[in-house]
Amino acid sequence: VYVLLFNGMCSDALMLALVAINYSMWVPPLFIVACILGLPGLRYVGSLAVPALATGFMLMAVEAVRFVGAGWAVELRLAASILIAMAVYAGVILVLARDQLLRIRDVVKKRRQPA
């Protein structure tokens, strides 16, 4: 349906429509999961701040590649966008959520050790 509705517009309009729908459908399950986990809703939402921030930086980096590489071949621009997006997302997560990653690593190591 969305392909037909936004056929005359560029693919960015289709992507934005799908993102808007996904985010609008995301709010009720968020509070249901927080309730199941026994967490306050805002605390659970706060735990998603770092991935959301990483996603924002990733999108800005991809837009920068699109701007800088406007004259590049499509394949090169696509490859550069993917690589830059991966590097920026991983970098932001590593910098801002290092302590959480270390805790996850410690939990995995404890589970691997024989009892």
C-alpha cells in the first residue's frame, strides 16, 4: 500500500512513512514490556537512549557520505555509507555504553565457566 501511495515521491518519503508508522506502533509495547520486566516506563525508555543516539549519529554520517560522495559511483557510495554507518554506530555504543558492554561480557564469561 505504501509503495502505491508514495510512488510519485522519492524513496526517502517511503522510508519516512514506514519509520513514522513503526514508531507510532512502538509506544504501547514499550510500556507493556516495562510492566512485564517490573521497571518504571521512563527507566526502560532511558535504557534505549544510547542506541537512539547512536542511530542519530549513524544517520548523520550516512547523510554526510551522501553529500560528500554525490559524484561517486552508486556502488562506491553505497559501500561507503554502509561502512561508515557500521563504524559510527559501533563507535558511539563503545564510547557511551562501555560499562554496560563490560557487564554483559562478565555475565557471558560466568555462564561459560563450568559449575
